[in-house]
Amino acid sequence: MPRLTIDDLKKIKEEHKATFAVREGGCRAKITVHMGTCGIAAGARTIMTALMDEMAKADVKDVIVTTSGCAGLCSREPMATVEIAGSPPVKYVELNEKKIKEIFDEHILKGNVVEKYAMVVGSETTY
Amino acid sequence: MGRFRANLMVCAGSGCVATKSLKVKEAFEEELQKRGLEKEIDVVLTGCNGFCAQGPIITVHPDEIFYEKIQVEDVPYLVEEHFIKGRPVEKFMYKEPTEKITIPSMHEIPFFKHQVLRVLRNKGIIDPEKIEDYITRDGYLASAKAVTAMTPEEIIKVVKDSGIRGRGGAGFPTGVKWESCARMVSDQKYMCCNGDEGDPGAFMDRSIMEADPHAVIEGMIIGAKAIGATKGYIYVRAEYPLAVHRLQLAIDAATEAGLLGKNILNSGFDFDLEIYQGAGAFVCGESTALMFSIEGRRGMPRLTPPRSTEAGLWGKPTVLNNVETLAAIPQIILNGADWFKSLGTEKSTGTKVFSLTGAINNTGLVEVPMGMTIRQIVYDIGGGVPGARRGRKFKAVQMGGPSGGCIPESLIDTPVTFEDIQKTGAIMGSGGMVFMDNSNCMVGMAKFFLEFTTDESCGKCPPCRVGTKIMLDKLSDLTEGRGKEGDIEILEELSYDIIEGSLCGLGQSAPNPVLTTIQYFRDEYESHIKDKWCKVGVCRKLTTFFINEKVCTGCGACMRACPSKAIIGEKKKPHRIIQEVCIQCRTCYDTCRFQSIIIGPADYKGDPMALLKE
């Protein structure tokens, strides 16, 4: 590593911020790809890979991607849930690579729900 | 730089490394590669997470799932379930010890929930071997500010105002120490760090050096600027190889980045730092002895004054601070004195790191605000005493290691501050807490610590060298049935003589465990002497074991466990101990789940049931 200046310290902090957003929590948006057996069989892996690509391309630092099990609607997999801090979660169904990229651009980056792919807003009631 | 959707943090503190966490890390990397997830999931080694009892510890971010005791063979299943199918695996999660409820999230586990992390703020979050990780967590911003934008007077004022007191044991105000050294005029001054943690049961400093080495270095740079030192040493015992390794990596990385060494951040300020490995003598934790040791001389304390701040290393003004104190400094510079004072009490500000060991469920490393009571530490964070169902309960805590004293159950609501702990006869010390339950013999405990100080006395002052040995002999007499009327008084008198006649803290504090156990558990000393009876059954020559025939269910557990086959009896019928064969090892007492073992005095011939009334 070359000799640093105070500005370099801040630059390094900025560069690694995304990694630490994952570790510290406190992100703006969270995308959950449902990866139960049904999801995987329907192609959830390509959704995940596409999403990771988009994340890297857009260089967002406050969005996290995670996985969860089957959402219970196996016939409409692959599914993903998008949660923007402060708004209710939105479930998207029957996704493909193109759709998830569009959702990423519109919903995650610009904050507009992509209604044509969305199934439902909100979550089941849990006790 | 690639992006990862999840970070898998593998604890690589000494505790978890000992339970093979490095092998688990390799297994994870291999398995993730096999599943094609190596670009999605990053495996990171961290410093001590603190929950050493449950190692190897794995935390998964961003889900904040906490896994404990993960073994290599668990890895494929865990990867498949958690990372491929997105189902966190319940069977590897933490279970609350009394209710057996599974708690997935790290922040909801009581052990973590009640802690406030300042000194340990980076534990488990950064990779201690990567300077970028430390920088991302605001690392070196405080030293940059101190070196480029603050005068020594300004630095000292903030540190003084924060009220921080030395975390090594004595509790001397750090700002005052720095100020008195800054006032000295000298061609050379030294800034040193005391990492010679030697108390049995203490591992705070080791864990800090392992988990966040850069924080210690940054604190030293700030101190060096404040006192005008251009050279520094970190004195670490050679028994801490992982700490030495990570500190050296940190020093090299910081020097290469121009954050340490010549012309720091082009400010014109120089500070060179070197590690000096000690051979592990307890006395070298004493400041003057430590400095002699660095000079290459025999580590023996000298008379003060002059204090080290006036004439320390090679006769030059020197500041020596404890690891934890130094690691707290950068945050004080960044956030200000008032922020630091916002926690703790008026005279004991901020937080304190403690290591919990002994009879406690959650062995490990914790950081709590000063002023928290011992009760909160034992029950809320420590998870209580193991074996509660077998009637085990909290009896006392030894604070301050062999230099400290024990605090009994009756004082469990004492707030943990420098002043309140001192009032009990113990000392805050560096933060080692050794817990004892009602199966521990306090005379035996005092003897254990005296053995330690007798061994570690450097031999310079006869009251310490000879006195501790005589005390140890007396305690051995007591525990082996040779105690006489008047022994307690002799022990007390000797204690005061040793305290008065010794030069350094080692001798001045060595009798503390004896004095406090006499103060709070005098009845135990008396029963050892008068009745030849160690009521908890630890001192073998002062016990006779019996089985309470009314309680015994005849389960046979003690019979199987007894190493000398001294227990006989039929299934489901009360068992009996053959006294001629019994070696008084107490295995039956520890094994019995029905509390049916009665402990009587030496060679007791009467009715065992009569003992129960006592």
C-alpha cells in the first residue's frame, strides 16, 4: 500500500462501505430471492446471479441480497421479495433475468414498484 | 471489487482457534467453491467474538444469524441449507441454557444484548489482519486528527475531561499521567503499551490485541503526540503468539501506509513502534520491572519516585498504558469527552471489558458500562451458574486476579466501579472475573492464588519472597488438617506485614485473596481448623463422604463414576460408601443428580443424618 493521506482514508472507507453495510446491517433495501427446492427448480439461481451482476454494475452500497426458503406459492416461482426501508415488502412472481433487472432498476434504484410483475404488497400475518 | 451478498464471519480468537475454527473456515471455503457460491459468500476471519464457551463461533451477515460449536462435518449441511436454500439451521443456533429456547439472532442473545461495545466495537466485524477493514470503521481518523490538527495540550485536555482511568488495575487517570510526562523536557521520550497480562483467568488484553490490533496502535500514536514521544514499545508476553503475529502485521501495514513511522501523514511527526516479547514473568506487568525487561535487564521493580513519567525507559520520561486504555483513546478523540462520560459513573467513566471464567454458564469476553452490578453480570450476561438443578449457586467472585479479592454473594449488588470494588477489599484489576459456586472451598481458593504469587514473587523484598511462602505453608496446613488455633490471626498479621514491607504492587496485593476470604468466609477457615471439616468436600483430608439413604434412588451413577470402586449397592436401593476404600475425590458428589451425598468432617464415625442439621 502506498503512503496514505487523510483523503485516502476517507476514500478507502467509501470503497469498503458496501461490505460493511452487509456486516453492520442498516441497509436501505433488501431483496430476498426465494430459493426453496421449487424456486431452485424454476431457475432462482439465474435470478440470483443476475441480481449480483446488477448490484456490482450499479455499485450500490446500501442494498443487501439474501435468500430464503419456499414462499408457499410454488407454482409461481421464481419469486423475490423487495423491501425498501419504511415501506411494506413487495412480492414479485414468475421472474426471469430480464424481469429482475427491470425490477432492480425501477424499484430498488428509483423506488417505483413494478406493478406488472408484482403479485402482492405486504406479508402474511404472523403471530 | 466483487460484491458478496453475505459475509460469513468465522471467529479466530485464541479460544475458537483452539476448537479448530481455522479448519472450519477452510471447510467452508471448499464447500462454497464446490457449490459455486465462492463469489457470493465471503468467508472472513475475525478476532475474538467474546462468547468463547460456545466456540467455534460463526455469524452470518446480513441475516445476523449466530451459530455455535460448528465442526468441520457440519459445514456441507449448513451451506446447503442456509446458503443454497436460505433456511438458517436451527440445530446449530444458540439455545438459552435454562429454557432451551433457540435464539437465532445475535442481538437477541442475552449475552450480547446487555453489552455496550466501545473498545470491542470492531470485534467480529473486521478482519484484524486487514488494515482496510479497520480504516472502513473510521480507523486512523482519530490519530490523523491528533497528529495534523491538535496540539498536545488539546489532546491531553480531551483525555483528562473524559475521566478515563487506567484499565490495567490501579485506575490512575490517563490524562493526568500523560500531562505529567508531557511537562518533562527531554531529548527522547517513550510511549509504551503494557500487554503483559498475567492474571490467571484474564484474557481481555489478549483478545483486544487479537481482534483489533490497529486500535491499540492508533491509541499509542495519539499518546505519543500528546507527550512528545517518537519511539514506542508494545510489551507482550511471548505466550500470546497470535496477538504478537497480528500486532506485527498491523505495525507493518500501518508503517507502509504512512500512518506510523517517519513523517506520519506528511505532518512531520515521527513515531516508531516495536514489539518486545516478554518471557511471561508476572512481575513484568509492574511498570518499572517491565521497563527493565525492555532494557534487557532483569525484570525487578525499583523504588518510586522517580515515577516512570519522569525517568522510565533508559532513564527517559515514559508513559506506560494498558492495552484496553489505549484501544479506548481513538474513540474519545473522535467522539469527545462528553460522549465517553455519558456511560459509567461520575468517578468511573465509560465502559470496561471483563473476562468471565469459572462457575458461569457464558464463559467469555464482555464489555459493559461501568456501574453495572455484579448481579447483572452474573445473571443477565453470564447466564447464571451451571448446575442450578443440582443445587449449585453463586458463592463469590474473585476480581483482580491474584492481586484482588473475593466478593461474596451478600455483596452481589455492588456496582462495578473502581471505588465500589475497592470498598469490598477486592480491586477492579484488569478485569478478570473468576466465579465460584457453593462447591468451591474458599481456603483452597486462597491457597491457589497464594501459590501463584509465591511462584511469581521476584525475590527482591524478603517480606514478599519469604512471607508469601510462609502464608502458603500455613494454608497448606489448614487444607491438610494441620491447622491450629491462632493460625487465622497469624495469617492476618503476616498479610499486613507483607503489604507494608513490599516495594511493588505484587507484594502489596498478594495477601488480598487471603484477607478477603478471611473477612467474608471466616467460618470456613474455622471449620477447617476446629472441626477438621471442609464442608464442601474439596480438601480431601478433611472430609468423609456418606450417602443419604433417604434421598438415594439407587440409580448407580455414583457407583459407575467412583474411580476406586468404593460404592456398593443394588439397583433401585440406596447405595453405601465403604469408607476404607474411599479416597475422598468427591466424584460421587459431583455425579449425583439427587443431592444425596453428605459431606462430613474427617474420620466421622457418627450418624451421617445428624450432619444434615448443621
